[in-house]
Amino acid sequence: MNSAPAAVIERAGVPNLDCDPFSDKFLENPYPYHDQIREAGPLVWLSRYGIWATARHDEASEVLKDYKRFCSSAGVGIANFKTEKPFRPPSLLIEADPPEHTRARNVMGHALSQKNISALQEKFEADAVAIIDAALEKGDIDGMDDIAIAYPIKVFPDVVGLGSEGRENLLIYGNQIFNIFGPPNRLFKGALEKIPNASAWVTEHCKRDVLAQGSIGQIIYEGAEAGDVSPDEAGLLVRSLLSAGVDTTVSGIGNMLNLFAQNPDQWALLRSDPSLINFAFEEAIRVEGPVQTFFRTSAMATELSGIPVGDNEKLVLFLGGANRDPRRWDDPDRFDIARKPSGHLAWGNGVHRCVGMRITQMEAEAILKAMLARIELIEPTGPAKIRLNNTLRVLDSLPLRLTGV
Ligand code: OVM
């Protein structure tokens, strides 16, 4: 399963780089490497793994938008499902192409429709107020445990329809599947060893009879009743919610808190102009996106920016690198909530663009709104620690002091 080539594979006529995007050093601070990859060319060859890579915005966007040339059904991690057995039944969403993908996406899109989501706003805001009040009461907090984890692990499983027991399994499972998108390194092996328990818990909690009445999980099963997908497929769609919906949001909210702690001028700006609230989270995930890499696989011999790509070759898209491409953004490394970061790729692009985007935005906005009304200062009280993951950029701890208004 998922074997990286032992030997270095060179490609003539294109920039060959030997960096390892899944090494601890790269994952700790990917941005200098992104710069190097981006400046080496529109598309470069990573000889250690025998894969293509781009850290440029326009190229990454073009690949994401063209599912005919660059498919997802061969997997969106480094493993090629055409030759390697996937570690779990493939997702009907991210590991599928149209037309199969379209059917599943429509069922999910309906369950997560604006109408269904808007109904949740009051609950999201009330839960955010409770979390922020408790954090402010403490004053000295861990931004991860006390906010970035506490909030999504409360609201999101509520919405999917899960009970309150065992929710920590969602964090364990998320961390593992995002590690397993990478090559068989230490992080991958650790994840694979530890996955059975969390995975079994998730499978059990995707079943119809454990999901609350009126929940999004139940709505997905109703879609199955309408004949759009089978009951088994409905279970897999609930699994997608639980795979994609927790750790990503934890990462995004944590990275945003860290950015505000590091850039007090930006918190002051948001306090003086709360209408920037919608842009604040978007800008945070532009500069520190949860999902740093997704792969595509060429479905035909093709080219990208004039560079020939053979059939059935893997491409890694550095979404975090594309989001800091100076060809696309002025002063790209700067966290600036006054810029309008539309076109960033943290949600992906094309037919697979995050289907849960509105829910996540509502979570982030509810947290920010509760904080704006209550918190004057967000200060770091120690260094943030990173939790290394083959795909996610996520903090492990974030020591902060909150000062009330
Ligand atoms: C899925 C899935 C898993 C991980 C990530 C994701 C960000 C989707 O199982 O469909 O999207």
C-alpha cells in the first residue's frame, strides 16, 4: 500500500527538485520551500517521489478546475488508487469524478443548502458566546483546547446529529486520514497503526439509527430514500462530513486566532470596523490554510503551462503556496483583513470546492462576533506549537491571554 519510490527519479527538460514536502522541516515551515518551488517554474518535478508539483496560483487553479484532465478518482493523496489499494472505501465526494461525483455532491449540497444552514445561525451564535465567555473567564487559555477545538467539536457534531459521547474520536480520525494522504513516512505509519479504533467509532456513528431526528445526517439518509443514493452511500456521505468537517475547522479557527495574536493591529482594525468580519476568516485561511496539499492524477497525456505531463501521473498542488503567489497577491505573506482575498484556494476550486464552506464560515464568524463584543486584546503568552500532519497546517497548542472590553 502507498509505496514511495526508493530511488530518485529524474525528468529531463524540467526543473527537478529533491525537497521532501512531507519532512518535519518542510511541514514545520513550508513557506520558504513554497517560494523555492514556485520560483523554479510553473510546474516542477519532485524527484524523491516521482511526482509533479506546483506552488503557483494560476496553475493550481487550472488543475483544480479541469477534472477531465486531472482526476480525483485515483485519490487526492500521493497514493495512486489505480495501482494501490485505498486504505478505506473511497469517498464518494473527494475521491470521485463526474458523473458519479455529481450525484453524491447533489445529495450533500441539498443537505447543506443555504436554507438548512441558515436555520442553524442562532444556535451557532449562542454556542460561540458560551465558549468565548468561558474562555474569557479563564483569561489565560490554550486557544486550541479552549476555543479552536471546543467550539467545532460542540457545534458540528450537533448539526450532523451525533450524541455527546466519544467526540474525541473525530479529532483522532481527522488527524489520521489527513496523515494518510501523505507518503508512508513516520506520520503516515503512526496514523495507520492507530486508526482502527477511531475508524470503527466513525463507521458506527454514520448509521442512520444513531443520528438525531432532523439532523443533517438524517437529511442525507432522506436523500437516499428519495432514491438519489443507496443507504450504504448515505453512510459514506455522513463519513465525509465527519472526515472533512472537524479537523479542518479546528485548524482554520486556531490559525486565525494565532494570526490575530501575532498581528494586534489587525484585531484593532476588526474592532474598529466589524464589517470586515467575513473577510477576516477568508484572509486567515489564505495565509495559513488548513489543507496545505491535495493531489490530482492526470487522466490523459496533457500539458500544463507548456510542460508535457504523461497519462496517470500524480501532481501535488501546494494550496498554501498558491495562496501566497506574488503573481496573484500583493505582499502575499502579510495577514491583512482589509484585502478582499477572493480567489484564494483554501476551499479548493472547481467541482470539488468545499461543500461545507458556508457551515465553516458561519462557525468562524460566530466565534469572531462573540469575541468582538467581549475581547479587547488577544496576546500570546508563549510560543504556539505545531502539530505536524502530512496535509493539515494545524496547531497543537496556542497559549493566549484574553483581556475583556
Ligand atoms: C471525504 C473527505 C475526507 C477528507 C477531506 C475532505 C477536505 C473530504 O471523506 O469526503 O475534504
